[in-house]
Amino acid sequence: MAVDLAAHYLDEAHRQMRGHKRLAEGAMAQLKDHELFLALDPESNSIAVIVQHMAGNMRSRFTDFLTTDGEKPDRHRDQEFELNPATTRAHLTIWWEEGWARVFAAIEALKPEDLMRKVTVRGEPHTVLQGINRQIAHYAYHTGQIVFLAKHIRSSKWKTLSIARGKSEDYKTAPPKPYKPMS
């Protein structure tokens, strides 16, 4: 039973991570390139900054996930919140895909018996389960920010990524097909 539950958890963690990635991509696909770099005010982050931060976090946390501290010595977190003026959508896409590739590779390599192993993040011990939960919550937080910003920027041109406002009853009878990002 415990192995089955652990295997189910790993499948669910992978599913949730894929969902966060897909949702953020659905939001970003609706934006023009320059809109990725807009911030609501000087103290706010643009989507580009959020993507850069998430990619840095993913690289740090999921590189050698089981064997090294999740806060790598070569990570400079504060710099993740400063964009190089030459950064483009193409750069963001590469960082985003590389980050998620590390997440998925690390999770897919785990076995049910690994969930109670210890990993460290900033010198603090966590079980693998705690480490994954921490990252699911972190990525959900930033995915919500990305969707919020994209929806704000697109305003009346926004294409919903879930149930459209005023359409909950329609959903009960015919759930919509999942959103497919534009290519």
C-alpha cells in the first residue's frame, strides 16, 4: 500500500507540475513579445522576470536533486530579478524549457522508496516529498502571477484558460477541451 501511495504521489506531482507549466504557457502565448516585459509598477515583476526567476530556481533545486543542496553555490537569486536589456522571448523560452526539463527529469527518476529520503535546501533537511511539495507550491504561486499579469495586459482580448466567466453551468454539461497554446 505505501509503495502504491508513493507511486501515486509521484505521478500526481508530475501531473501538477505539467499543469502549472501548461497554464503559464497558455497565458504567455497570448502576449506580444514586448508585453512579457511589462510591469505594473516599479516594485512589481514582469512575466519575463518571473520566468527568469523560476528557471533559476528550477536549475538550482532540481540539478542533482538527491545529492546536492537545492541552493547551488553558483546561483545568484537576486540577479534573477534583474533583466539584461538584450533578453528576448527566445531567451525566456530556452530558460523556461531547460528549467522544466530539469524538474521533469528529476521527478521521473524518483522511485517510490525515495520519497522519505533526505534532501537539503539552503542547508535545511527535507524529505523528498517535502522538497517536491515546496516546489509545487512555489511554481503555483508564480504561475498565478503570470496568469494574472497576462490577463491584465490582454484585458478584453484575454482568452480564458479555464471556465469562462458566466459559463459554469455550461461546463457541467459539456466540459471544454483543454487549452492548447498557439504555436
